[in-house]
Amino acid sequence: MINRPGGGAQAQRRQPGGWMGGMGGPPPAKLSNPRQTLGKLLARLRPELPLIVFVTLLGIGSVAFSVIGPKIIGSATDIIFNGIVGKMLPAGLTKAQAIALLQAHGQGQIAQMLSGMNVTPGKGIDFNTLGIILLLAAAVYVLSSVLMWAQGYILAGVAQRTVFALRRDVDAKLARLPLKYFDSHSHGDILSRVTNDIDNITTTLQQGMSQILTSVLTVVGVLAMMIWISPLLALIALVTVPLSVVVTLLVARRSQRQFAAQWKWTGSLNGHVEEMHTGHALVQVFGRRAKAQQVFDEHNRHLYEASFMAQFLSGLIQPAIQFLSNLNYVAIAVIGGYRVATGTMTLGDVQAFIQYSRQFTMPIMQIAGQMNLLQSGLASAERVFELLEAEEEAPDTVTGAELGDVTGAVALERVDFRYEPDKPLITDFNLQVRPGQTIAIVGPTGAGKTTIVNLLMRFYDIDSGQISIDGVNTRDVSRDQVRRAFGMVLQDTWLFAGTIRDNIAYGKESATEQEIVAAAQAAHVDSFVRTLPKGYETVLDEDASDLSSGQRQLLTIARAFLADPSILILDEATSNVDTRTEVLIQKAMASLRHGRTSFVIAHRLSTIRNADVIVVMDGGRIVEQGSHSVLLQREGFYYRLYNSQFAEAWSGDGQPQRTLAAVSKNTSST
């Protein structure tokens, strides 16, 4: 991994504002296309289709056993009720005789109820049959639970494998994205998409798939049983379905926007926290802690408001459906009780139907409850799919060209480039570099120095013209080939959490111990590393905060020594070291540059006086080119730039003393 250079020219393409610039941030936005996002998420499940079909069969079996249960329990209730009523009637009579006797005594209502019962006068509860039925009910519920467990177990694997593939694709996508994507998106927001949003998708898939599948099957199964028992009561129960759907849709439509805003502001807050943590020292130095806290509070408030409204609105669904369910329960109990009294239904069937009505509304409530999770998951999925669908780097052209052993000849011919279509930056840039030359690139901030490095490394592709290495157009070979020819030492150090040995060895795969130590010695790292308690095994944290900035820079220089590249890029590589160390590093760099083509970006012009060619840039163009002494003699742009850095103080009589530039000029001329 190469830590990309940064520079003034890049500021031209960054988005205006920023976390410290005001109360802004990405505005809350609703899901642009929930159906399309859901389709993409379901497409991710396609490789698991055989298992999903098998899980569906398990679900059908589990629901079937679960649905049969209340009917069996209803039969047990009928046996108990019939036994109690039968024991109260005189023995030796038939059911018809008992009904006639009741009617003769003016108990027509009881006689009517008795006509709908399977009762034998004088006979009590049949405990043998009751025991068999209860055992059957227990077996049915056990089988239903086992099948449901198997369903959940398999679906957990389906969800985890799907998200595993999604996370792998996101990581691969990040490697294919162009540098401009990372320049235009907050690092915290990208991190939030890769971590928080994918975790949220995992929760949605793992909990939502099982719950929704079981709930839908339960609704179908229970509805079939209710129609079988009593079409009239089934019709009453069905009245709640469209009402539940209407309530769910009305609330969900309003909560979708809030869920999308919730995850938008989560990314914004993460971005702000990441930036403030990274620049914590500067925030303190410039007295911006209160401002940073104010921005954090503002983002946090937006996140709170969006999250509260999302949870509040989606939370209305379940109580509303519970209320409709209770109304349905009352209607079934009243009408069912009347039908038992009239002998058109048995008590067991009414009991079973009440259970079914609960089973019928419960999965509808569960589906409504899952709308909360589903909407949140879809909002996260949309953000992840936006990342996956972002424009990638243009694919490498397959021409069969190879760089081979690079000698270091570099040519830039008529190169034009702009970050934004309407803002030209590099215009008609021409530069010829012979193998082994040291090219210093200087100029004011925003002149395009770092942009030239970005173009050489193909972090960005040029708009027109040609860049070649050893006569091979860099656009005719893969980016990997181009970047393997370069080694970079940047002003901004990049060290990862690991040992000092691992950080140095990052410059060369399978480096030996001798090579690592030799590179460390060449970069003057070995001396201070051996003073550490664990030496090269010292473990650094992500920020390497236990080392000074100069020591961190030395480690990156050692890494470049170990890589032994054909072409070097040094971007203010000694800016973080002290004067004595800088002298040592300059000597080491001179040794490292020997026989290699080197591009040195420098603001301190004293560090590049020995360069073979100094390229002076301004406004994306080469305004001067030559050696240090030649450029000083011209007294042009470089002379003024150099003079501005080294001018001595004015004398007491108001007359300027001789400048170092003039001294250097006179010295070089003699």
C-alpha cells in the first residue's frame, strides 16, 4: 500500500466547506428506490437459493405442525366439555332422547347447544382418548420447534455467507476506486459504510429473513384452518388485514426518510469524529475545540432527531395493529360464543379459532415490527450499493506491452490534465528525464507539483498527451507495473499497527533480516531502534505515537531503501527531521538516488541545490528549467522564489543587505 501524496493543487478539487466549516453535512434524504435496493439485496441471495428453498420447506413443515396444534387442543377441550355435560345427563338415554327431554322441560337453548355436541348421556370424560390427543399435541409442537430451529440455523449461515461475500466485494471495490473518490468522500463516511452499514445489513438478513418467512407461512396456514373451521369468523378476522396493511404503509412511508437520514448522519458524525481525532493536536493549538464540539453537537442532534423519529414512527405500527387485533378478538369471542350457544359450533372449535386469530394477527404484527428493521437495513444497503456502483478506475489497456527492467528514462509530452472539467490545471507540460537524473520540482503552493506525481503514478489518468517510461506509454501497461517501478517517501508518514520490522519490511515482500537491518542502517534507523527495549520487535500502534515525527519519517525512508526502486519520488521527505538528522538523510538520499531517476518535490530550496535539473512550475506550466546556478543567473522566477526564502534582515539604515541568493549566484559564477 502506498500512502498517496497530498498537496496544494489537490485542494482545488475538494468539496467546499467541511466539518469545521459550518453546520453543514449531507442533507437527510429518503431512499431513492427501495424496491430496486431490495431487488439488489435479494440478488445477493441467489447463490443460496437451494438452501433457501430447503428452508422454505422446513418452514412449511414447522408452520403446518404449529397450525395443527390448536385444532388438536380444541379436540381435547371438546372431550373434556362433552364428558362434563354427558355426566350431568341421565344414563341410558340416547342423545336424541336427552334433547327431547330438555325441550319438554322448557330448556330449548341448552337442547340446541347439545345438538351440536358429540355427547353420550351418563358418560364422563374419556381420559384414554384425552391422553392420546394431548400426547399427539405435544409431539406436534416438538416437531414444529425442531424444524423451526433447523430453519433458523440454516438461515443464519445463509445470511452470514451473503454478508461475507458483500464485505469481500466492498473491500475489493475500495481497491479499484480512483483516488478522486476518496478525495471527494469523507473517510469517516466510507468507514461507516464498510462497518456500520454492513453490520446493519447482517442484522436485517439474519433476523428479518427467518421472521418474515415464518410469518408469511403462518398467515397462510392459519387462514386456511380458520376458513375450514368457520368461514364467517374467518371473514371477520380478515377485516383486520387490509386495515393492518394500510396502517403499516402509512407509517412506513413516513419513517423511510428518517431511517435514511439516520444512517446519513451516522456517516457524517463518524467523519467528523475521525477528522477531529486525527487532527486533535491542531484543534487544540488553534483553539477550535469549542467549534469542533459545536459541530459535533449539531451532527449529534441531527442524528438524534432522525433516529428518534425513525424509531417513533416505526414503533407506531405494532401498537396500532395490536389494537386492531384486540377488536378482532372481541368480535370472534362474542360471535363464537353465540354460535356455541346455538349449537352451530363446538366450544373446542371456538377455542381453536381464538388461538388461530391470535396466531393470525401475531405474524402480521411481527411483519409490521420487521418493517423497522427492514427499512433501516434497506437504507444501509442503498449506501453500500452506492459504494459498489461508484465509478471505478478505467480498466488497464491490454496491449501486451511490458516495462521489464526499468532504467529510469521518463518523458512527459504535451500533457494536459484537470481535476474539474472547467478548471485547467496542467497545460502542455513537457519534460524529458534521462536515467539516473535527479529532477527537483519547485513552485508555489497550487502550482501542480504533487499533481505531476499523481500523474506519474497513474493515480489519475491524463486528459491528453503521453507519459512514458523507457519509451513505453504508461497507459499501455497495467497500473501495477507502473507503480512497481516507483518508490515513494512522503511528508505524511504512513505506518500501520505492527512491529518496526514489519513496517520496514512492507517495502519488499519476503525481505531477509539482513536486508531489513541494512535498510535501517542506511536510513539511520538502526541506531535508535536498538535503544528500544524490544528493538525491531517493538510494536507500534496505528499512529505510531510512541515515536517522534522524525523517527516515523526515518522508518518510511528505510522502507524505501528496502524496496530498491528504479525511480524515486521524494515529497518533502526530510521536512519532519531535525537539522543534524537532515544532513545524514541528505547523504543517505544521495546514496539512494545514485544510479536512479529521482523526482524531488521541495519547498525548502536549499535541499535541492545539487539536483541535475530544477523544474520551476507555476499555474500548471513549466516556467523555468535548469540547474541551480543557471536559474539564479537568470534572475527569473526561481531567483525570486529562492531569494524570498533566504533574504536576510534589513540593515539598520533601511537598506537591504545582500541576499543569500546573490551570494550563491556570485559564488557559483566564480
